[in-house]
Amino acid sequence: MLSAVERKIDQFINDLNDKEVSLLYTKLPHGKRLRAKLILKIAGSNLSVVKTAAVVEMIHAASLLHDDVIDDAYTRRSKPSLNALYGNKTAIMLGDILYSKGFLELNNISPEVAKIVSNAVVQLSLGELKDVSLSKTFNIDKEIYLDMIYKKTASLIEASAGAAAVLAGKPKDAYLTYGRNLGLAFQMIDDLLDITSDSETLGKPALHDFVEGKVTLPYIYLYELLESEDQKRLVLLHAKVLSKEEQAWIMQKMDEHQILLKCYTEAKELIDEAVELMNENGEEALSDIAQEMIDRNF
């Protein structure tokens, strides 16, 4: 039923009656629509469910538009980002339009669904701000990192599962927990891909996050396990363009301390907890979506 979601998004865009917006939207890569898949899997495919899935995907697209501007990212899923093609101002305004149209359509679905999704967007925005602030320092506090990725990434996936549960008349809290775990694991894997994927696969330079000042979980764990002199070296490399030798040193230390395996295992544990929780609620079919969150190549 993803095709129904795509048609609903197109309808929402066409409702704006603006040719420029319609053209700009066609330039956005759609991705795998994981959030929409999650909503449909939990709640079925009636009109309210399809509308909710469409709104969530529009909100997600808006957040990516803003994220690319914040990160000075000129590719998105191996294609030129909208800010690369049309400039930051256009990308920001299209994001604002998608956010605003999404909020408008939420009012036609359900007050509780609107509250869940709107709160997630507040958290998402707080997470984006925290991400920017954290990039100015070498953060070694795992709890601060987890709070940031919860707000920036997991909150909307959590809301997707919770809103779907409300629409389906299912116990909301269990699905919120499931979505939260999925979202945290998703971002952890995203942070791993920044290190493990080649530039062509990733659509941006390898180790881009660290160069941009982001100290993700692998670097936090690496810092904890390094000797004092190597800790100092890692901090000095933070937020600077890395030579091939410096990249190689980081990768060598990651391998030496099995950092990537440690992070993947932690993400997998979150997924396993989410799957177990859903199995207890008779939702064995949700295990495939959970697995898709961590088995990703893009």
C-alpha cells in the first residue's frame, strides 16, 4: 500500500497549487519509506492511516532538507541535494512548506495522532539544535549523545508507531517503546555507515560526521579505550579535514578495539528487545521492519 501513500503525498503537494513547489518536490529522493511501512504494518491501510503515513513522510523529508543545509551536505542518497541544486534558502523554504502542510493535514486525522506527531517534531527540532551545539566540542558523554539521537531521529519513528497504534486501537505505550528502540538503533547504524561505507555508497565522504564535528557513539567508545596520548590525538583530529594517514589511524584503532562490532551489537540488542516486545503483543510481522532498520545499504 505504499503506492497509496505516494499518491496521497502527491495530492497534498498538488493541493498547494504551486508549480515551483511541485517541481522541487520531484527532485527529492524518496528513500525506503520505512516510517510509512511501519505505520501501514501496524494499522492497516484505511484512509486515516494512509494520510498519517503521508504526513510523517513529508515531515521526514522536511527534516532532511533542513539537515542538509545545517550539515552543508551537497549529496543525499548519492544524488545532488536540493540545497546543492537550488541553494539553501530554497531548501529551507521547501522544508517549511512540507512541515506546515503536514501539520495542516494532521488536523483532519485525529487530535491524539496530531498531538503525538507534533510533539515528535518539537523533539526533532530540539535534537537538531543539540546536534549543532555538540559539534562545537568533543563530547564524550554517551547519555548526551543518546538523548540527542532520540530527539533528532528516534522521536519521529517512535511517534509513527504510537500514532499507528492509536489508529488501530492497539496499546500505545508498547508501540511507542518499539518505535523508540527502532529509532535509536537506526541512528546508531547510520553513524556506523559513516565510518564503514565508501563515499560512493554513502553519498558523502567517509568519516564525514567526525570531520563535521560530530562525535558519534563509535568515537565515544574509542576515546574511552584509548591510551592518554592517543586520546589527545583523537581530540586534535576532531572537526578537521583528515589526511589519508589520519583516516587510516582512526580506522586502525577502531579495528584494534573492535569498536564497530561493539556499536553494532548495541544496536542489535535494541532491535531484539523491540522484536520481543512486539512478539509478546502478537505482532510477529513487525520483525522484518525492525531488521530492515539495521540491515541497510544506501
